Amino acid sequence: MIKNRQWVFTVAAKTSVNEVVCIVGSCAELGAWNPRQIVALQKVPSGGDDASSLTWESSVDSHEEAAADEETLWTITMELPPEQVEYRFCVAVQASDASLKEPVYAIRWWETHFIPRIIPANVLHDPAEETISQFGVSLGQFKLESGWLVYDSAVQLKLCLSKNHARPITFWRKKYKDSKVRVKVTPLELNTEGQLDDSTTDHGDSRAALKTSAWPLVEVAVLAEDTCTFTRQEQFGLVFNEEVFTTFQCRVINPNSIAYLFDYYLDGPLGEIPRHIGCSHLLPSNLNENFGVATIPITSAQHAPIGQLTGTRRAPIGQLT
């Protein structure tokens, strides 16, 4: 009778900065399908001996968002029971919050094949051990979906034309009215000291006053054929078009303690860095007092009002219980 066995998991995935590949499965060692018990794999250094000795599993294209990201190898060796083990890979980002004792993982993508990956019972050696699995590809099929809301909630901020309220973004200065303006959203933890650096705020460019972080996670989608899925927000946000429905989705731990910074940039010729022209701050009280609809001023770098923003917030999509 076979007792426990050592098993090597190796998978290739396109990941962004601060993302990690994890695994969850049917046995206790793999978390018993509990998304709070996922097991993180270790990243294989590029050009290492482990990477060069393995061959790539034939696959289809990975999810579109990661198309520009670097494909890397992830591996872990675990002791598994002799029974048949089912498992799936997922990609997560480390999330932190003042209310948590330690960082946790927020799942971004997970494999959704009807039949999970399987390790047969009483098999000591994987016949495909020298082959790299491809994240999202199993039995020749590519299937990925966005991840679970386990510890975090998703807050959606929507900008669109409506009969019930004003245009989503209005500039009062003529030089901005017909210009292409980029919008970027940054969640701010109100109960975290040191979020802003007083030495930089005097210059009026709020983007310089914030620490760059992978969390909270901000994604954006536009109701159009090519942009209707949520993707990571770019460094200077996206070019705003009031004729289409735009949604910013923020993954946060405690939505009641989060404010939102809107930065506005003047979009220039290709290759030029967009110029910062102003910002807005959306506080939780702005939304709670107005049934999820808020109108707030747009302030220039010289602290003068230059326009207004009107947006709606969907009630936070809750966590798993």
C-alpha cells in the first residue's frame, strides 16, 4: 500500500508584477478546494537549470490581458496522499489592509475547466514530469475566468450619460472642452497614515504623492466590442469618451474606509507623456448621502475649480462567507 508521495507541480503563466501562481485541490494538502487555503508556488529564476531542462506543453493563447506580460515558470514540490487528487491553478495578488493581521491572496484568474486536472491514485511518478503545464490550458482547452472575492470586495465606479444627472465629466475652461482627457482612479485608505507625502502635494500633481502598489487592484472596462472585459488600469488611465459606458472596478478589503482619487491628464501626441491638469476626491460620505450618485469638483494643480465629475457607485460586491 502506497503511503504519501512527493509530487512536483510546474506551470508556465504570464503574470504581472506582484502576481503569484497558486494551486488548490481536493486534498487537505492543497486546501480541500477552499479558496482561503490556496498554496503559492515559487517562481523559477529565468535562465535557471530547472527551466532549461523542461519542455513546453503545446497550448493556445493565454488570456488577453497578460499578452504583454512575461511568461514565467512556477513550481512547488508537495507530499500528497495516495488517493486520486484533483486540482486547479490560479493567479493571485497579495492583498493587505490595516484590518488584516497579515497579507492574504486575492484571486485574479482561475482555471474553469469542467474536468479539473487529475493525479491518478497510487501513481508515484508523473509521466509528464518533464513537461511544463500551461496555465489555463487542460486537455487542449483554454478556460479562464476572473477570480473569487474571498477576502476582498469589488467596488464599481461608473461614468456615463444619464437623463437623471449631469454629464459625467464637465470642464468649464474652453481649452479643455474639446481636448482628449485621460482619467485614472486610485483608491486611498483613509485610516492609513503616511498615504500622502506632504512634501510633494504642494506641486499639485497628486499622482506623485501616492505610493505605487499592486493593491488595491484597479481594473477598467468600456462598453464596446473590444474593451468590454476588465483589464488592469494603465499608468495614466484611459481616454474618456462620454458616449460610452465606462466602469472602474476597485478590489478592496474594507470599502467603507476607502476614498477614490480621480486624476485627469491631457492626452497629447503619440509618444508624449500626458500632462496632469487636475484631480477630484470622492469620499464614502459623498456616495452614502446621495444614493450612490455624487457630483464633486475637479480642481486644477493651482487648486482652482475647473470642472465637475458626476458618477455612480454600484453597491460593493461582497466576499465569500
